[in-house]
Amino acid sequence: MNMMGRARASCECCKADLPPFPAGSRIEPCRSCRRPMVLLRPPAGRLDPGRVRGLFDLAGAVTGILMMVLISAFVLTSMSPLRFSKWLTLLIFAMGSVLAVDGILSLRTGIDRTWHRRRDGRSARLMGGAKIAGAVYALLMVVIGVTL
């Protein structure tokens, strides 16, 4: 708790306390792990510091939902395989981009959080390297998808 008695938001990745978001700002980086945090504003009522989420976690969730919608649309409609592969290419690009940035941040800061497990030091850097390798593979798949 801070001096005013309010709970302070914490980073989902490293659990460090986050400073208050500047007025009008919805995305701010964590000071220790440098991961972008998103302030989700409630539709009504007071602002709750517990409504801070990691941008990479949100991007992964949205990409997963879109993947399920895409596969369902392909199965249930008359979507052509070529159109399906083009949309799939866009989703793979999004996932590869998130992996690349998260891997670079893991290498730089030595802090990683994957599958709800926090790693520090060498193991975080190894996981960051693995994420970058996965991102390179995903972006190679994007190149194949774009050439279709």
C-alpha cells in the first residue's frame, strides 16, 4: 500500500510495484522488467489498480480467440483454403512479433514469465533465446504464407 492507503498495481511478470499511470495513459512499461502493462478502465465506477494486465498476455489471449474463430469459420462456412491460409498468416505474424519482443526483453533484463512461471538470470535468458528462435520460425512461416 502506498501513503494514501490505496493498493498499488503490480507487474504481472516480475511482481514489482508499478508507479501510477500518467493521466490519459493506458500503456506504460514496468520499470524493472520493461514489459508493457495495460490499464483496463472500468465502464463505470472507480479505477481499480488490479485492472492492470500485461500487454503480451492480452495479445496472446486475443490471438488465441481469433484463431478459434478462424478455424470455426473455415469449418462452418465455405471459406477457401487460400483465404484461410492468408488469415492464418496474419495471426502467425502477430504471435511471432509478440514472441520476438518478449524474447528480446528477457535477454536484456534477465526476467521472464512463461506459462505462469517466473525465471531470473540465466534460465530467463535461455527462455528468451528460445522465444526468439520460435519467433524466427513463425516469421519464416509468414514468408511462406505471403508467397501463397
